[in-house]
Amino acid sequence: MCGIVGYIGTQRATEILLSGLEKLEYRGYDSAGIATIWEEQINCVRAKGKLHNLRSKIEHSENPAPIGIGHTRWATHGKPEEHNAHPHMDMARRIAVVQNGIVENYRELREQLKAQGHEFVSETDTEVIPHLIAQFLKEETALADDNSDVILFEAVRKAVNQLQGAFAIAVICADYPDELIAIRQQAPLVIGFGQGEFFCASDTPAIIAHTRAVLPLENGEMARLTPLGVEVYNFAGTRQRKHVRMLSLSPTMVEKQGFKHFMLKEIYEQPGVVRACLDAYFSSADDAGDSLINLDLPESLYADLEQIQIVACGTSWHAALIGKYLLEQLAGIPTQVQYASEFRYAPAPLTPNTLTIGVTQSGETADTLAALGMEKERRQGLESKYQVRLLGITNRPESSLGHMVPHIINTLAGIEIGVAATKTFTAQLMAFYALTLDLAQRRQTLPQEKLADIITGLRGIPKEIESTLETQEKLTEHLAHDFAETQDFIFLGRGINFPIALEGALKLKEISYIHAEGYPAGEMKHGPIALLDAKVPVVAIATPGNVYEKVISNAQEAKARDSRLIGVTPVNHGEAADVFNDMIPVTEVDELLSPLLTVVPMQLLAYNIAARRGLDVDQPRNLAKSVTVE
Ligand code: M6R
């Protein structure tokens, strides 16, 4: 969480920092601030709330400073007030620092610094950093000869070596106006290379308007940016050889392109995302040969496989539940799905020949990374059948996850800006279809014709999403009108569509702030049915297949308690029209593929209710797109 950005070059830094922060606002939006160096002084401006508050404070400034750092905050330590906003400074106001992450030992450091006479003005963990740098700067200055050009760098390096935790940091100092230092330790940070200008940022959208040449720092690395170039070192001070690479992202990919919100644009991008996954993961009939699936995963990952365990959070966890259904039902592999935040402190006992999959769209979720790291560690040195086998499913192969695991399925959804995950969920499902079918083919758990039928069915999905998107949008807009003031919602599903009920409830909660619960339809009668009355609408996902009739009866039970029933169901199928008060049509497809269609009205319903309530759909309160803290 939190976004940081830095610039050094020849242009006016303020505008570059503000527009960079705009692209990082999805990471947090409790407060924002920038610090620049001009006329040997640090000019620091901060504002509580969203970036536009900061913008309006700076609007009339003519500060031409060509160096600066910026921050958009998701509060961890200290309330979202201006005095806790970054950048933070030392007492002499010569050093400014922005941080994304958590300094775990900040209390000890703060006490130690207080004893040395430092005074603090915020409740944040970050504030210890400029004070610590100031302390080391004093020592370095006293020791160094007049020609030394690494005084600031050495002071920062020594300070960083005192910090424990996961963080990315950018530092400037008014006494060294031609230097910006960027540090990465388990929180993402990328360096950008322009013509005589250099950038650092938590994520590439912040700099893509200026350059596509980037260098992602690795954990334990720090970069010294000057107008002459960039040098990368490890925390011990040894220079590292690094290679710049070119991004395939383009600036228009991070624009709304005529849609009112990023979330709506991303919902509409889903047919294209499914097509991209189909092209990448599956062979066309002509060149099929023996294999219909192109995942390119080594046999060593699959050999003698007895069990799969999946760790994930939030929407990725819901995708993993659908993955479990597919892996168990089609490939016959027992599969456990764990919340990463639980698994890391209470892992299941070790099982042999186990594949561990981490699912995370951002590739930066702290709990998921820690769960995978823990699994790697506890299997180290064990006999071969207990050794770790790791696979990542992510939309950001260049992320921390990408560095951590040896094999990745890239979900190819393109960058997702809306905090509520939509197209990346659909892409994760596509990854699970491909993985399951790959395993089913290798283990011969499905006849080749059934396998080919499923792939043919998948190929039809983009058109089916396209043909219902607009109808569903209108219908859900209409429903949003009726439900904008509703206080509680229940979502029901069974079998492969139970996780879609969970996802529908999560989408509604996170962007409309309406209480919602997703439940397995058959479990309602064991307690939650007591919640139902005319004020509690029920959305039931009823798609033809082996639990269709069951869901319909469970829905009838809700109707008998006066709930208004909304069916996500094929319109002309069975008794749906008699049961539901409202219907959101989805095309009838093989039940196994139905989540790819049923999730779309869930997203649209949540979107339209939140938009109708006048809420900030793309940046809902208290949330951030990538959750890089525990
Ligand atoms: O980047 P990840 O997939 O690891 O993120 C996991 C969750 O934080 C994320 O899915 C969250 O629940 C979304 N806001 C859901 O829309």
C-alpha cells in the first residue's frame, strides 16, 4: 500500500510528481504530499485526503525545482491527518523521506533517537528514517574528505541497515540537491530512465508517460539517481550490475478511455482478456498435435502429484475456490485453499508431493508472499518428496511474486486500476481452467473429447460475455435504483458457483459499503435464513447443471420469507421465470464454465449500486489495490 514517486532531471518536478501520484492513487488515498529542493531549501507540501486536496494547495506555486519525491498514503501507523502525511523530515528540515511499507523496529529507533535529542512530530513509523539519516549524515560529514561524493549515499545506506521490516523508500536532502536515493526491501520499487532525467516509483503506471525503459530494484538494493545516471548498490555498498528493460505498457492503458470509471472499463475488457488467455494457454485445433494446452510448465512440478494447496487473499481466494473445484472434479487432485494470512501462522501439516500455488493479481500481497516464503523455508532440506514445488498465478510477472517463485502463469489481463478486482478475477479463472486441463491431460483423468469440448466451450465465452454485457448493464442499473438504500444483501450459489456468490457479496461490500453475505444456498436453512424478510433481497445464481434444482428450491425458501429474489440464470430455463422476482439473464453453457458468465452481473450490480449511491467506485474508503502490509 502507499505509492511513492521520485524525479530528478531538467523539468519541473512538481507536475511530474503529481501526475505520477495520480496513477498510484489506487495504492492508497488517505493523504498525499510532495517535497522538492529549490534554492537550497526543501519545499514540502502535504494534504489530508485525496490527491486533489494536495493539488489545490500547490496550484499557484511556481516552484521550478527539478528534483523531488511524492507519496500517496494508506494509513498504517497514525491517523490519516496532515501531520502524519509523507514526506517526513528531520528536525533541521534538510532531509525528506517517503516510505511505502512498515519499519517494524521504529519504536526502539525512536526511543534511541529521542535520547540523542531528536523530537518527533508525527505518530508514523516513517519519521524515524529522516532523523536516523540526519544522525549518520553528521558522522559521515565529519569523517569524509571534501571531495567525497557519497556522503549522503553512505548516511542513507547506514540508516537503512538499521531498519527492520518491509519497505520502499525515497530520500532527498537539501545539502545534496543533485541526488535522489531509492531503496527497496520487500516492497516494490522501479527505476525509470529518460533523457537526462530519472524516476523512481512504486509501480510503472506512474512513469509510463515519460519512459518505457525501467529497472525494477530487487530486495536489498538501493539506487543513487543523479542528473548523470543511476548506480545500483546492495545494502553492503557493493555496486550491482543491472539491465534496463523495456515495458510493453502504453500510457493509454492507464486511462479511462471514455468510461465513467476504471471499474466499468475493466468489466467491459473481460471478453478481450478471456481471448488473450485462450490464445496464450490453448493450442488451436490445427496445431494441436498431442497437447491442447500451452502452459509450458515442467513435468517436475506435476510428477507424482498427490495434493495441491493454494494460498491467496480476497478475490484471488475466491478464484482459488473455483480452481479447487476444477482441480478436484476434472483432474482428480485433492486441493486445499487457504487464506494466506491464516496459513502463514497455522500451516497444514506437511504432505508429500504437494504443489503450492500462490494466487495474487498484484504479486505484492504481503500475506500471500509470506505464506509462500514460509512454505519454502519449512520444506528446505527435506527428502525429495517433501521438497517445495511453487507456482504463482499473477497479473504482474515482474512483481515480488515473480521473483520469488520459479514458475508463473501470467494472467494477461493488462493493468487493473479499479480497487475492486474484476477482469483479473476472470483471468485467474482462465489460468485455473488451463492448469486443470493440463493436469487432466497429463494424468489422463478426462477423455480427450471431453477435454476438447471444454476448450471449445471456453472459446465461446468471450462472445457470450459480449452479447449480455449491455443488457445486464441496463438491468443492473435498473435494480440499483431499487436497492440503493438497501442495508443487507444475501448472495446464494452452490457448487462451482458458490465462490461467485462470495465474490458478488465482496464486490458489493467493498464499493457500496452495503452489508452482504455470500452463502452456499444449501446452508441457509442452518441459520442465516433467520435474517430474511422483505428488507433483505437475495441474489441466487442458478445455472443449469447438477445443483440447478437445488438452488431453485433454496431460492423458493427465501421467497417464502418475503425476500425479493433476483435470479442470475438463463431466462428460458425451467421454472426460473415463476420463481424469481427479477432476472439477470446469462447464457446457458456447460455448468463448469458458468462462473465466467455469472460473475459479470455480480460486478455490474455492485458497480451500479455504488455509482447510484454516489460513491467513489474506483477508490473505495479504507482500501488499497495492493496490500503490502500484514
Ligand atoms: O493482489 P491480490 O490478488 O493478492 O489481492 C488480494 C486482495 O487484496 C484483493 O483481491 C481484494 O480483495 C480486492 N479489493 C477485491 O476486489
